[in-house]
Amino acid sequence: MKVLLVHPSPLMYSEIFLRLEPIGLERVASAVRAAGHEVRLLDLQIFGHADYYRELTDFAPHAVGFSLNYLANVPEVLDLAKETKRRRPGCFVFAGGHSGSFIAEELLEHAAGALDALVRGEGEAITPRLLEAAGDPRLATLPGVVTPDGAGPAPTMLDDIDRFPPARDLTRRRHKYFIGVLDPCASAELTRGCPWDCSFCSAWTFYGRSYRKASPEAAAEDLARIAEPNVFIVDDVAFIHPEHGFAIGHELEKRKVRKQYYLETRCDVLLRNREVFEYWRRLGLHYMFLGLEALDEDALRLHRKRVTPGDNFKALEVARELGFTVAVNIIADPDWDERRFAIVREWALSVPEIVHLTVATPYPGTEIWHTEARRLATLDYRLFDVQHAVLPTRLPLQRFYEELVATQAVINRKHLGLTALREVAGLAARLALRGQTNFLRMLWKFGSVYNRDRQYADHLRPVTYQMRPPAAVATTPGPRDLFVHRPTMNVGGPKMSPHIPRRSSR
């Protein structure tokens, strides 16, 4: 069978700071190819809709699968699915991915017959079985599969994440993938899952509070196969188990692999496992993203970060001591007023770190979807991208965006624009000589992307597809009520410190 796998277009954030390879879809492609199918992968972060329709004609796939990791891509995928069915009525069309897993039934309703199936949960193990059962009544009995005729049992997890390494040979124009100055940049996965239970996050609810690790040998082999000089490690929280990080590093040293790395981790993990980060600094780890999320104790408690402001600030000091370039995230609450924005701006200007702001956004699959989403100000999927306010704002909406953009512009003054270009002129020139212009283009795009008028106008667009609001609940749902995967045990979870719950997750 000919199978075309499609990643949708970039979100607003990706227009500036990064464009990452679709590593999850590459792993599904690897599994589908191992089952004997002919596979192509098209990334609409790089290609356009005209390229997709050309692929439909030239490749003539028997099946098309869309990745739906982000709610904001839902309308695009629904429209593409409908047009696919119009052009190729006999084509089997399906979708899956992180966000799609939490809203499978409503996606099928919106699709009005254009989607034959939705895959909930991980895709590697079930997608080959899905394709084998296409057009057969038993399709609706497969684990994690939802069809207009019914739904199968709960999805199953991949038994070994060493299986099905990313089919990077299927992604075209790979020089377009980058993150900041790491241009070009590939992606790699060393662990899967997250052992915390933050109220705003759906990573832990998707994976059922499980945590799995690639073997050090398989992880190092995958990194060694990467042609790019730079690698973004996509793990939700890197190096929770320091011994695992050391073991991978030793395997990399054996293979004489030398690259520059960027990863994400938590402040308390950095403090607890400083030695493994220091070791990876020698291996080429230069860039780190820390999710501070808030500057005050009350907000951290609300997000259930299970860390104190003091520990967060201490972690920043440790990262500076180790010589890392650090980016941090602060969650902007729609309830903020001018004074709160001013406090965050002042702090952002006082520290050397790159400060990003995201807007507090309840997503299906998160706890706050049930505790806050009944007061949603919009049901437009496209606005659920953590760059728009979907909850009522204390300030008038346009004024909220004025403050948000003014605060985010701290990044522009410190790290982008003319000042930054003077500081990194040599790097930008070397990248340009190699034909790598992603970073250079990023320096000039801030004002056209982060724009008060643009963000406000996005709320005024006509809405074709509306989200289902959450059902009213008498009590806050328990963790297992939110799970996509339901493992019987916490696989490979971390050793717990007193402030981390025994059944761990983010």
C-alpha cells in the first residue's frame, strides 16, 4: 500500500524561533515501512498545500495520515481531509497525534465522513494494524482506534522505544529545520513521558503517568546516524535519571559522536542532577530550556509545579555557572493587569536568560480544561496555540495584547534585531555561507509575527469548526479520568524526592 503521512503547517511561535522535524511522524513512518508499505512524508511546515495536492496526484496514495499534535491545526487538517476525499474518494484517510487523541469523537463529527479513523495514543504499534484493517469492519475493534462505527479498547503503548527509530530519510529539505542559532538542527528522543503532574500540561495524561527510556546503545546509535551538526533532544524533561544520561554519554564517546545539543528540563532536576548536565556540557550541550512558568509561589502552586521560586532562581545560577545559554518560559495569565506585565518585563530585563511568554491555555486532556474551561472566551481551535488569550482577560483584549507584545519585545531588544545581529554577525555570516539562513531570517521577523493588531484580528475571523466545550463536572477529574494510555504500572519512573508524587507525571 502507498501511504502518505502529513505534518500540518507551522504555528505562530514556529514562524520565528524554531522549526523542528516531525520526529513522531518519522517514527510512525518507520513502523509503517517495516510492515512493508511504501511511505512518503510531507511536512507542511516547509511545503505548501499546492505541494500536498501535487503529491496526491503524483504519488496516488492508498492511505493518507495526518498528524494532529496541536489543536490550532485542527481546521487545516479537516479541510485537507475533505479535499482529499473529494479528489481521491477511495483513499483511506486517518489522523492521530497528541491533541487528536483527546478529541477523537468531535473530530469525526466535524469531518463528516472525510476521516475514516482517528488513532488515539502512540502511533508506531497500531498504525500498521490500522492500514491492514482499512475497509474492514474489524477496524473499529482495534486498540485506540475510533471510527464513525465505534471505538476499540484503550490504546496500547509501544513495548520498547528502541524500536522504529525515526525515518529521517523521508523528510525533505532538512536544512529548513532549526532552533535558534542551531541551524540546521535535527531532533532525537531519549526518553518518553514525564513524571510530574502540572495542571496545565497534557504530557502526563497522554502517557498515563508512565516514563520510558531508550537503551543507551540505541540512543547513541540514533544520534550517531544524524547528519546534522546540531540536535534538539525532545524529551519532556531531560536527565531525570542521571545514570541514564551518563550511560548515553559514554556510548557517544565510544562512537566519537560530537554535536551541539539543546534540551528541556526542570529546575529541580538540574539542581538534583547537576553532574550529568555538567558532563553533557563537555559532550556539546550548550543550550537549555527551563520551564520556570511563574516568578511567585502562588502561581507555581496553581500550576502544581512542585518547585519553589528559590529553587528556580538557584537553578538559573547553576546553569550560568556551567556555561549554558538558557531560555525560560513564563506563563502569562489572562488575569494579568499592566502592573503584572511591568513586573515581568523588569525581571526579564534584569537577567541574561532569553525569556519567552506563553499565554495560559486550557487544552483538552489537561486538568485546567475541566477546572477553568467552562469560562472559555472562544471555541476557535486556531486560537489554542499559547499565543492567544482564550480565557477572558482582565484588561480589554486589545490592551492585553499590547502588554503581551510589549513584554515579549524584551526578547527582541536583548536577543534579536540589530543589537543581536552585531553580537552574532560572525555566526550569521558563517551560517549564510553554508546556505543556512533560518537564524538570520529569524532576527528580522519579530515585529511582523508578534503584533498586537494581528493577534487581536485573529479573534475576528469567521469560525467554521467550533470546539466542544467541556462537560460540566461536579468534582475535579482524577488522573485516571484524563489518561489516554492506561499502563498498569509506572514504567521506569524516577526516584522520588519528597515533593514529587509517588505516581509521578508532569
